[in-house]
Amino acid sequence: MFNKIFFLVVLSALCTTAYSEEHIISQNELKFNPPIKVIKPGDTLTFRNSDSVVHNIISQTEEFQFDLGKFKPGMMRSLQFKSKGVVDIECTVHPSMKMTLFIF
């Protein structure tokens, strides 16, 4: 019985890894592109600064707190999301830059 449970746990972990994806969010003209994104748990979100200015990406959602720090044009920062939920994201340097991430 223990071997079957162990096998199912390992198989589940492998399946989750095999199907995880990377999603690119571009920051250009002081906007997130796209401004709304749907991903699944286990996926990685990569922010690419395609703008000519510095950005700092943070979460405004208590359950998903993060601060990617300031990053210059041409740089990228990534995060992996492991649980379901909705995340409101903003640039602290440009507060009008906002996006919503749905993890389902």
C-alpha cells in the first residue's frame, strides 16, 4: 500500500512539473502587456522590461506578497506561482502601471 501511495505522489509531482509553463509579461510604454493574464499553479511569470526606464514590480495582494526590486531596461525577473488566486500587480515607480493575474 505504501508503494502505491509513494508512486502516486511522485507521479503527481512529475505531471505538475511537466505541464508548467513560462509566461512573459512585457513592460512597454509604461504598461503591462498583457494587463490581464491567466496562468495555472506551478507556472512561472517573467516580467521583461522592454521600456526605456526602470521598473519595480510588486504585489498588492496580501496572500501573494512579492517585490521584484528595481530593474533596468532589458532586464527580466521571474516568479513561480504555486497556489490558486488573484494577484493585483503594480509598478511602484509608475503607480498607473497595473495588471491582474488569475491563477487557476
